[in-house]
Amino acid sequence: MMQRHDQRPEHTTKESKKSTRGHNPRKAQLAERLNQTPQAVAAASSSDASGPAASKRRRTCQYNNTSSSSSHNTSTKSIGGSSIGSRIGSNNLNFSADSSDVTIKVNHLQRGNPLLKWLSNVPWAYSKKIDADYQVGRSSCVLFLSVKYHMLHPKYLLTRMGKLRSKFSLRVLLCQVDRSNDEPLLDISRLAFVNGWTLICAWSAQECARYVETLKAYEIKSADSLKKKIDKYDKAKVLEGILTTIRSVNTRDVNTLTANFATLDNIMQANMESLAICPGLGPKKVKRIYQAFRQPFKR
């Protein structure tokens, strides 16, 4: 067996432990500085500030500040971002409706409405402070109504309209058409027109949700962009788009009608004899064009 030559005597190790046990390097350094001159103390402090330990402390502080600022930015994005906000609304978490202008305020009485599960592109939250069903802006609101509910409660719509008459400048009545009967829809249209409401009809909960999201998304946008697009419309393309909705009418027929009647008003007022003179229009096509502007519109 090999003998270790680096072992020290036991008494030497104990003496070294006793000598180091009561030694405090920080106190010793402080005692040395007290015995030095002010110039020497200043030089020593400057060397400590520029040493590796000081640079390590500076890096640590800088990292902490950066991490705190990045966490603050992340929390801000999680509240203001549309994708995160829509997730907040769709999961019905306790999100304050008054904390952000990008949030659709939903009346708590709308709980259970199938429309809410389709609100995924804009954040929303429940609120007990609004009288409308959906508040999509500071001066715009949405009142939701289905034709079926109006048939069961005919006085409900007029009562709700009266409460919101002076609170919003833009008042939208979003009507979900879930019945084929035309009489209730005519009554709803009359009430909306008389009381100064904008009526929007939709045929599904998903379509209703898209209208609410669009109203909120275009809240701060002006109408200048729409006006520019309208000014640049090609009247020939618009006329073609209208006439080609008639069955069997193609682009060549539109050009023939435009060459003979010039305007859409003249085409709508033309009789069957005038339409039959146009080349390329057969009896069936003439009859369809004539009836298209004289029979009631259907869904």
C-alpha cells in the first residue's frame, strides 16, 4: 500500500483552523483603510469600483432592469393585443370592461347568447354599467333582437329604444332573422325608422358577431377611405355587376343593353318590345330581364 506524502501533522491543521476561525477579511480591510491617508482611501475605493466584482454587480443590475421592463411590456401586450384579448373575452375571464377602449362592452343580460361564442377577433368583456346590449364605441351601441323574440314580446323593442334614445349618436339595431314570416320584420323596420335606428339584418349568430366586430374595428376610422373608393368606381363595372345577377345574362348582353339604353334607369323602364329589338336577346332572356325589375325582392 502506497503512503501519502501530502498529509500534514494533525496539530498543524488544528492551529490553522484556530487562526482562520477568528479572521474576518472585511474587518481587516476596514482597519487598514482607517490607518491610511484620505488620498489612499480614495484611490482604493476607485479601484474597487472598477474591479471585476463591481462590473459583475453592474451587469446584474442591468439584467434585472431589463427583465423587469420586458415583463412589463409583455403584460401590456397581453392586455392590448387583439389575439390575447379575444382569448380573454372568449374564455369569460374576469376582465375589466373599462380598462381598454379596444374592448367591446357586453351587457351581462346577454349571457347565453350564441353570438358571444363567435366573437373571436375583438376582445370583449361583460359590464353592468351599460344599458345597451353591446357598446362598440363611446357614442355607438348595438341592440340585439331576434324576430322570434319580437313575436313573443312585441313591446320589448320600443321600451329598449326609449332608454337609449339620448345616450348614443349611432344606434344600431341588429336583428337576427330566425322566422320566415315577413310581418314581424316589417314592424321592426318601422320602429327602427321612426326612432332613428340603423337596422342591420343577419341570418345567423355568426353573421351577427361579424357585424359587431366590424363596428368595433371601424370605430375610429373615417369615411374618407370609403369616399375615395366610391369616386373611383367604374360605372360600367357596377352596371355589369347588377345585370349579370339576372339568370343567363352575360357581359355581351350587358354591352348590348348599354349601347341601346345608355343608363340602368332606362333599362329598368324598358318594355318587352324595346328589349326584344336588341340583338342577341332571345324571348326567355327578355322576359327574365323585364321581370327582374318588377317582381319583389326575395332572400
